[in-house]
Amino acid sequence: MLAYILAGGTGTRFWPMSRQQRPKQLVRLWGDETMIETTAHRLAEPAQEDGVFVVCGPDLVDPISGTLSDFPREQFVIEPMARDTAPAIALAAIQTLERAGDVPFGVFPADHYIGDDDAFGRCLAAAESAADDGHIVTIGIEPSRPETGYGYIHYDDADGAGSGDAPSVHSVEAFVEKPDRKRAKRYLESGEYLWNAGMFVMKPSTLLDEMERQLPQMYEGFLRIRDAWRTEAHEDVLREEFEAMEGISIDYGVMEDARDVVCVPADFTWSDVGHWAALDEVRETDEDDNVIEADAILENVENSVIFSEDSDRLIAGIDLDDMVVVDTQNAVLVLPKNSAQKVRDIVHRLRESGRDDVL
């Protein structure tokens, strides 16, 4: 199986540590590695030799190369411009066809936390086998709470097939977008739904067949990209087709109406670590449930995130609860945890006002 790391995201909800030239996947939020380093190392064993690739825009090739110092440039798949995940994954499919033929390939976010690499490998082995049989395979996460920030997978819990220690494979009945809390609670209680973690395994032909049916214009564009792949016109054709393409996610563009989708329920812990308030899912906390990565003196501070990078300032906090404080060399962020999703609004305002110095 060839493995592709989708690394084109901007990670705006982790500003001010996440910046344009060093987005979230290039930040160290836990452990000794950046998120993309951890992802690449995790995929090295399940993928074929030299079978891990990075999909990103041209502006991120150098920053990612600086992090993945032993990663060859020829294993970058470069999108001329961002067009969301459906075109990015279709580009990976064409690359797979040209490099290895019609064999299963997987696509994985660059910036997610996975708690058990061995269990992850077992899930990928089951997914690869199902993909080889012509299915589109997604890895689903058993929900632990009525989360409204994730998409869900409605699956048939009764039809799973597996043998020995191999994870089971189940038919997918529907992809469900982010629900309100009432529906999320119902999904959790039913036991028939998984979180959609955005990890997919399939053969190139399986994806292209679905695109021909559901996204015919995009499909025709990728046929032209494929035909020009090993010619001098490759880069020009790639840019022309991407400029004309609709930006659409793989979930909306393909998965919601795909004919043969199955899922492998994960038996590992997972988090998309989507914002500052989620750090306590992946890092140890102190006796007051705080995540602290800073020179800090705290008095009556609970359930908070105190983070510092490239700053020699002391952070002093008094009587704080459910707060986030992030200090960097040229920007400070302070907000309640329940407003963590709104950091992207600040980034948008900074962009509108031309504050490139802090972006």
C-alpha cells in the first residue's frame, strides 16, 4: 500500500503558534516530534518501501522538507493550488497508478493523534485487504462523547467480517455531517455510529470510477493530468486543470453517495487535536487538570492550557478556570476554552488588515 499524508492545511485554530510558513502539522504540541514527523514514522511500516508521500502546495515543500529532513523531494505530490480534499486525493490516485499500478493507496491527515501504532497497523492491514477487493474503506473511531464537531459514519454493526485478531470490516450505510447535540447524543447511545476521522484506503480505479459517476468534469480533468504525467506538458496541464476545478471535499464529492463503502472500526485512541482546548486529550495534565508548557506561576488555576514558545516571559495566572493562554515571540492569545473554535476568526481579521507580520 502506498500512503499519502495530506499536509496542505493551515491549522488556523492553533494560531499564534501555527503560522503560514509553519502550520499546525509542523508544530510540536506533544512529544519530541512535529505532528507530520509522527505521522510519517507511523506510516513507514504499513506502506511499501519508499511508499510514503506528502501532498501539499508548493509553498509548504521547503518547510516540510526542513522537518522531514530524510524525506526525498520526489516523494512530494505538489498541488498547484488548494482545491480541498477530493482533488488532492485524486492526484494521489493518479500518482499511485503511474508509480505502482492499480494497487491500494491510503490517505491520512498530517496532524492527528493516534495512541497505538500497532493497533493502527492492524486496521490498515484490514483496510488494504478490503480495498483490494474493490471497496472504498474508511477507518472509523468509536465515539466517546456526543461530539458535535465531527462528522459521523452510520455503519452496520452486525455484518462485520474478521478473523482472529484482525479488525472487522462493516458496510457503511451513510456519512452524516456534524450533528447538533441532541442527534450526537442519539448517535452515541445507538452504538451504530463512528466518528469520521478522514482516513481512507482504496484502489485508484475505485476512486476514479466514483468520480466518473459523481464528478464527471473533475474526472475528465484528471484523465488529462494522467495522460500528461510523464510528458514535458505535465506541470502546465496540472496547473490548468486545477485552476478550472471545483474545490470540494472527498466527503461531499464522493463518499456521501459512493456505492460500495465499508469501514474498519478502530481499536486505538484518536484525536484530531482540532484546537487549543483539545490538548488535554493528548497531553498529561497536572493535579489541577492544566496543560502547562511554559515558565508559569499559577494560583487557583484549573482546567486550563498555559503554553509558551520562543518567549522568555514568565506567565502568571490567578483564579482562572477553563482558559487558554498562549505566548509567542510576537503575539499572545487569551480566550476561554469554549471559544477555541473562534481563533480562526482572529486569523481572518489579521489577514484582512494585512498583519502579515503575525501570520
